[in-house]
Amino acid sequence: MTHHREKKIALVHDGLCVTGGAERLFYWVCKAFPQADIYTSVYLADRTFPEFKDLKIHTLPLAGMIRTERQFKLLFPLWLAEMQRLRFADYDVVFSSSTYLAKYIRPAKGVPHRSYLHAPFRFLWKPESYSDDSLPTPPLLTRALKLGLPALRRWDIRETERIDAIATNCQNVAAEIKRVYQRDAAVIHPPVPVDEFPLGEGEGDYFLSVSRLISHKRVDLAVKACSQLKQRLVVVGDGPERKNLEKMAGDTVTFTGQVSGDELKKLFAGARALIFPSREDYGIVPLEAQACGRPVIAFGQGGVLETVIPGKTGVFFSAQTVESVTAAITEFNKMTFNLREIRAWAGNFDLPRFTAEIQHFINGD
């Protein structure tokens, strides 16, 4: 059996412009293959995880012009064209980590392409989940793109058929990939390095929201519910919805913007619970909270069905409404949770398991 260090491997990610779950997972893939070459479209070192600064990252031509995620997304056709010119002919295998770009690479004949699809391309398959403020395109162009959705979806399906093997983050997304692309996907849950997270003590002082502030994350539900109930809420993250959220927030809600990894771990450890109101395909943040022994109050759809145990490690609410969230917080306040049991559950998603599974997938063993 060929050991992965003997193969010449290229690792490709959509773009390193934000601190999202996909970027974090890609970092762990890079760590699993320290000899691999790393490619992405645009790398904004100050906008994504600082750990990438220790790695050598190849970017596309003109990437140096880009300063913001919005600029990056507006030039999507350029990155797509440049990404598809890469042939990777000198490599034994190419791996893409992708939602919307890297999966469209076209490696040279005979070079296997294995892809970790975080989800079907959201704008093409779930355009209703974006508000106008959260899209980089002007309203007229957005409307034109939506008119072209049927053709864009057909193109997306054709391109996805080229991929040799697909993995994804949970059963929920594997079912979506099967429905959209008629492809089977291996499930490799993203990791949480549990030992790096401090175990919380006591009941905690505040509720916590950790998310990019973009419309489909539904942070507005947590802000409104905690404002109504006069419960302390700390909102971590930044994005186009921040001003709207600050306007609707009561005086028990504070906004931190982006914080460092160490600060975030402290915030998890000191929280009463994480409020997670979005429908995420997977969602790594609930597992990070649980690694600190903190329960999760979550919208009971999507990836949390695989990562949160209601009554033991959290509480689900059934609708994305303020009333549903306030009811869940009220229910939560009457319950008690065992911090060590919650942390032990998070151990099922620890880093060594992920490293072994992703090496096996990329090597094609």
C-alpha cells in the first residue's frame, strides 16, 4: 500500500477569505498532508485563520488585487476561468475542498480528482436563503443570475460528474448530494481537537452566538429572543448584517466582531449555552461549544441532528421564529446538563479520527 507521503498531492480550496467551517476543515486537511502543495483562488491572510500563515499557499493571477470577500465574489467568473486552466499534470492525486469553486478544476487525464463537497453550491440550489444585503452582486445582476438558474444548475451537475470520488461532512449533506447530483458521497465528519478546548466551569454567564453575520445564519432570531427575555447574549462574528442586528438589539446584547481563536475558546467555556439558529449543512460551532462542555440551543434541522443530543447535550427548537427560540431558551433555563458528559460526546468527533479518514479517502486506499 502506498503511504500518502510518497504520493505527490495537490490540495485545492475555493478561497481563503473568511473564518468559516470550510476553511477550518481545509486547514486540518493540510495538516494531515504536510508534504502536499496548497492551492486556492485568493488568500486574504488577515481575514481567515492565522494558522494558514505558516503554510505555503499558491494563489491565482490577480489575487493580489483583492482586499475583501465582496470583491472576491464579484470576480467569480475570473477565478473560475483561471482555476479551470490549472492541470495538475505533475501530481498523483488532486483533492478539492469546495462549495462553489474548487470542485470545478479539470485535472489532466489520468490524475484522479477527489473532492470534499461541503454542500451543493448554495446560490444555485438554495438562492432563497440569501437576502439582497448578503449577496455581492447589484440587484439587477442578481435578478439576471436567478433567471439563468436552470442553465447554471445543468452546468453544475455536468461539472460535478467529472469528479472521481466525493466525500462530505454528514449524512444530511450526503442525501442532498445524492438528490442534486445523483452521486454517492462518503461521510467524513469535520474534526474538533477536543483537547485544545477548555472545559467550562459552573453554569456560565451569558448565551453565545458564533457566526458570520449573513442573512441565512438567522442570528436575528437569537438577538431578538434574548432582547425580549432580557438575557445576556454575546454575538461573535462580522458580516454584512451586523448593522441591522445592532439596530434591533436590546441592551443585554453585545457584539464583539471577530475574535482570536483563544478568545473564542474562553467565550465558549464561559457561556451558559450556544444559540445556533441557522439550518447548517453540518456546522462545526456546536461541536466546539460541546468540546467545552457547553450545551447547544439549536434549530432542529440539518447537521445538528448528527452532532447534538436533545436533552443530553442541548435543546432543539422546531421553527425559525423568535417565539420558537424564546420557548427553547425558557425550557433550557429549567434544565441541568452535565459538562463532562457533553465534552465526552464531542470526543466522538476528535481530530485523530478525521486525519485517518481523510488520508484514506485522498489516497484512494
